[in-house]
Amino acid sequence: MRSDIESAARENLSAVLNPPVAPGDLDLDADMAGTYGLTSLNKVLFLTEVCEATDVDLGSFTEHDLADMRTLRSVADSLTRHTSKAA
């Protein structure tokens, strides 16, 4: 399950980046805004899509939770915690 969530996070982040970065080339621990230029609007789009792809309700996260999602690893960890609760 964790690898599915990580793959979905990689694919959805890759889809919103400009210039594009291949999903496999994304660093799990890189700051998405600082390293890849992820804007706040694109972060919303990315998180909406990755939540939809993983069947996690975006409403499960507080504003603080969302602000703490700065790396792909933190996104995958947060989604995994909420997936486990739903199971």
C-alpha cells in the first residue's frame, strides 16, 4: 500500500511541475516548493489529485497538516496514516 501511495504522489507531483520532472527522478526528501518550484496553487491541485487517486479524503487534513506537507515523503506518510485509519 505504501508503494502505491508513493507512486501516486510521484505521478501527481510530476504532472503539475513546470518544467516537468519525471516521477522517478523526484527526490522524496526535497522541499517541493524550494527544489521544484511548486506554487501554492499547484500544491492544492497536486494534493487534490493525489488524495483522489489514493481514496483519502482531503478534508481529513487540517490547515496545519497541509502546511507540513513539504516533501513527497511527508505527503506519502500523511496519506498512509489516513489510509490505515480507513482500512
